[in-house]
Amino acid sequence: MHQNPILPSVPPHSNSDVGLRRMLAAMSIFTLLMSIPQALTIWVGHRAEGVSILTWSTYFASAVLWFWFGLRKHDKNIYLPCIGWIIVDTFIVLGAFIYG
């Protein structure tokens, strides 16, 4: 089969792709950990003042869509972090409803 000369020939997992994937995984974990204090403030301190249910519900919807997309693409770097996001977002939204 003849390759298209317009499209660059890039291996599926080039070195730059591996580095980017590692950085994205690290940032996903880091940002998820940064959200946990919000959930703890709500559930341990029973305080949800200033927590936007609309904002966190949107984050939840986004995580569900990314999870679905990652499953369809069979990309663990996409769908696995979304499990954590779905859990944290759920706790924050529920807590905001209960304690807000």
C-alpha cells in the first residue's frame, strides 16, 4: 500500500507521545488530588457554602463523556482517571445538595 505523502509518517507511540501521555497522567492524578479537599470540606466539615452544584455537575458530565470516549478508543489513559473524577464529582455534588 502506498503511503499518502501529505500525511507525516508517525509511529503510533513515538517518544514524544509517551512523554506527553506520562505528563497527562501525572496532571490528571494531581488535579484529582487537588479536588479531594473540597469533598472533605463538605463531608467532614458539613460545609458546602460557595460550592456550585452547576459547576461540579458539569465536571461530572464531562468526566462521564470522557470515560465513554476513552472506553470506545480503548485508551486507559483516558478512561481510568475518569473513574476517580466521576467518584469525586459525585461526592461533591451530593454533598452540596445535602449540606448546601
